[in-house]
Amino acid sequence: MSDLDRQIPYWDAAAATKTFTHPLHLPWLDGIDRHAAILDYGCGYGRTLQELEQQGFDHLTGIDTSPGMIERARLLQPTARFAVLDTPPLSPYPDAVFDTAVLFAVLTCIPGEEAQRRLVDELNRVLRPGGILYVSDYVLQDDERNRSRYDRCAGRYDHYGVFETDDGAVFRHHPRSWFSSLLSGFEPLDTRDITVNTMSGHPARGIQLLVRKTASS
């Protein structure tokens, strides 16, 4: 991944202060064994893994490119296993070792489409056949504030929906159709629309997708 698709200094600086809000949809967890091996890719400070533990899951692994985020995660969630990603999107795990992977508000942090595709390929590699991938992210917003941000950055980046924040990060909101393209190698199971607060406290429209790795992928 390029530095733009990693932004490690930003996330290290934000590790102690940012709050993540994408929700777990508990009905989607009903069919997953509580001893299943679950990977949280881009786990941040471990909030989602903490919620999974509260639901009885006990084989939890989190990875992130930010050492600062992982340091905070280890303090908040001492029972989970955490690792820093040194060469993203590649992870240190063998093929087909996880039953489930969650990818919460990670694609928004990776503006490049090729970098996103390589990440999804990596998750496909570490998931077992029949494994579940649970994605939560942002769609393009239609309010004036966000449209003006997209327009200001349209000439600087390859894709509409990329924008810069006042505190120095670059994020991307996506057309809904992009998720179907990105996850086309998986079997779709369910999709839901959500509203979440961004890290700066603004309400935003999001999407959650549940897909399954096929036996042939």
C-alpha cells in the first residue's frame, strides 16, 4: 500500500482520542460459532473485538497498521491477540485460518481502488471456504458539506468521493455499486443501510454487507 493508503502518522496521533461507532448487527452473528476464529482487519483500538467478546466469542484477533492503535487495543482488550501490520495488506497468517473477518470503516481509510482490491484478496486468502466477511463502511453522502468536500478534492485524487479533513487525513466515500464490484468474488448474504456518527461527530450514511467465501474462491 502507498503512504496515502496507510496514513500511519495520522492514526498514531489519533489513537488516544478517536471514537469509532460502526455498529455490530447482532442477528448477523447468530449463525457463527462462539469459538470461531475471528479476524478484525483494521481493528483500531479494538472496540469491535470488545463487543464480540461481550457476545461470547473467544477466539479473537485484531491487526492494524498503526502501532499507536494496537498499543491502546492491548490495554483495553487484554484477552484478544493483536499484531501490527508491517507490510499491508499482507497479514502474517497462513491460508484459510479464520472462520470470519470483519472490516469496519477500513475501506474509507484507503482511497485507492487497487489497494482496496488487494486487501479484499488478502481477506479471501486467510478465510476458510465458507468463511464470513462482514463489511461496514460509508457510501457517498448527498449533503452540501460533503459534496463541497468531494468537489474540492476531485482534481487531486483519482476517484470522486475522496476528501481531506481539517486534521490532516484523507478519506473516501463510495458509490454503492463499488461494494458489489469489490466483493464480487464472494457470495452475497445480506445488506443493510445504517446511519453512524463520524469521528468528528457528524451523522453519515453507511452500508453493511455480509458475504461468504465460496468453496471455489
